[in-house]
Amino acid sequence: MGILEVSNVNKRFGGLQALGDVNLSVQDQSVHAIIGPNGAGKSTLLNCLVGKLIPDTGSVMFDGQSVLGRKPYEINQMGISRVFQTPEIFGDLTVLENMMIPIFAKRDGAFRMHAIESSNNESEVIDQAMEMLESLNMADARNDHAAAMSRGNKRRLEIGMCLAQNPRLLLLDEPTAGMARADTNNTIDLLKQIKDERDITIAIIEHDMHVVFSLAERITVLAQGTPLVEDTPDNIKGHPKVREAYLGE
Ligand code: ADP
Ligand code: MG
């Protein structure tokens, strides 16, 4: 049994079958990549895991409990945290203030802006936020406006904000999309560091094969809403069906 077990999940949008009988098992503390051409259903699948979409049929179990019918924040509290395709940080706030948000949210069960505004007395939250920034090598940038950071650093901050919630499963949807090579490599290094330092499972949707093959232990290939093959990176590289469906050969 994996920490995440997706069984026979189907999802239609009108006449379009976005997901058809998807089965996926993600092992605890592994890095599992989901690849496939545009429109294959990768983001739809991820949305079904975090409660943003509800599958028409099938089941999604996390750590032995069904996530179906739960609201996104409840699934988040179960230990699933998601990094979006575009960085979701607050540009007007400083790096430190951004990092305080998930820590407040975890402590209070909800985020309130005034908590940040009256944060002078919140030394405990600041300490925890600084600790996280230090582990991300971002402590020196704590007073910078988040909007002024490079794309790579925004992504780094955002991933850190997810980690501050102490998730057991981190989901990433194309975390290096639109990044320059140097930022992509920084993101790979960060994810490797996270994997080494934490008891965490990572499921990553990714287009960039350099990222996939640098990180993944297992790879599932989705094509037209259905898993085509699931295997190790070495086996995926040479798989004729994958070359045909994914690399267009
Ligand atoms: P991927 O992330 O693999 O590129 P998506 O999961 O975003 O693919 O999309 C799978 C298919 O479902 C696509 O054909 C897309 O146009 C369609 N789709 C995705 N979301 C919706 C939606 N909310 N309404 C209608 N069609 C959608
Ligand atoms: Mg997508």
C-alpha cells in the first residue's frame, strides 16, 4: 500500500473524458513523477487529490483515509500540500512575512491578515519563519519584497511556505515551468535537499525531462487521461510506448 492510492478515478468535463480509470500508487517517502503530453489530464488528476475537483467515480486514499468529499483545507490538514503552477506568494509582503503566513495558519487554523500586521509580539512565529528561511538559504532576503525576487526564488519561497505546514505529501505541478536553466537547477537542488532532510513524499508533474530524471524514483506516464505505463526512470527512458506517446516518435 502506498501513502497515496488512486483507484479507478474517472473525471469528465461535458463530453471530454479527462481521466479514464486512473490507478496510481505513490510509495511513502518516494519521489514520484507524473509526465505526459499537454492535455493528458495531469493537472486534473492533481486537482482530484487536493479536493479542487471531485472525481465522477473511483477513490483517492491518503494514508488509509479517503480524501473524497473533503474540502481543500481539510485535505491540507491531513498532510497534503500543493505547489501551484504559478507562484502563489504575496508580492506586497516581505519574504519573512510571507513565510509567517503558513505558520500562523497552522497555529490558528486560519490565516488572518491582522495577525501579520500585529506581528511585533509574535516572536515565536518569527523564529519559526526564520528557521525555515535559513534552511532555504533565504534568511538574508527576509526584508526584501517578495515581488522583487527572481522567479526561482519566488518558487523557493513558495515551496518553503508549503513545507512550513509540515506536509507528508508535497504535490508540485510543473514547478520549473518558464524558468531559466539556472533557476531550474536550483529548484532541483532544493527538492533533493527536502527529500534528504525530511520524512516526506513528493509527487511532481513535470514537463522538463531533466528535472524528472534528476529526481524521480518512479514515473507514471499519462496519455489521454489514462496511465500508459509506470516504471523506474531507466525503464521509462527506453520504453517504446512512451517514446511514441510522449516524445512524439
Ligand atoms: P494537463 O495538465 O496534462 O496538461 P489537464 O488536466 O489540464 O491536462 O487537462 C486535461 C483535459 O481536460 C484537457 O483536454 C483540458 O482542456 C480539459 N480540462 C481541464 N480542466 C477543464 C475544465 N475545468 N473544464 C473543461 N475542460 C477541462
Ligand atoms: Mg497541467
